[in-house]
Amino acid sequence: MTLPKPYFTGDTSQRLCDINVDATIIANKLHALRPDKAAGDDNLSPRLLKVISTELATPLSLIFSNSLDTSCVPSDWHTAIVSPHDIGSEK
């Protein structure tokens, strides 16, 4: 399997390093998902993610750790649409 080109092109002193991606924390976050919510853009239902949270935690932690260590991210992450959601403001 070939890795994508590093996405980070800055000075190595600016890289994220020594970040511990803990599978237990990931499992807890997945287990805390509300199963009554709709699936995201990936079409994975929160109910499914919650049920398999223990099995998913280690592979996800390895993916995140490898991504941080190599400064490479999956190509899908380059095109993700991320928008802030301010839950504190009143309308």
C-alpha cells in the first residue's frame, strides 16, 4: 500500500508530534453517540457505530496515529466540508 504525499509542507518544528491517540477514548466517544440521530455523509448510522465501537476503536486509533506521524491524511479528508456549528447563540 502506498501512502499519499504528505499534506503538511511546513517546517518540521511546527508538526504535531507526541500525540497519543487512545483507542479507549475513541471507543468511549463512539459508544456515546446517540443512536436516534441521522447518519452522516458517510451513511454510517450512529446506531451501527455505537454497536461496533469496541471493534472500531483500535483501527481508528492506528489510522489517526499514522496520519499524525506521517503528516499524510486520506484523500477523502482533503475534500471534506467542515463547517462550524455554534450551539451557544440564540436566534
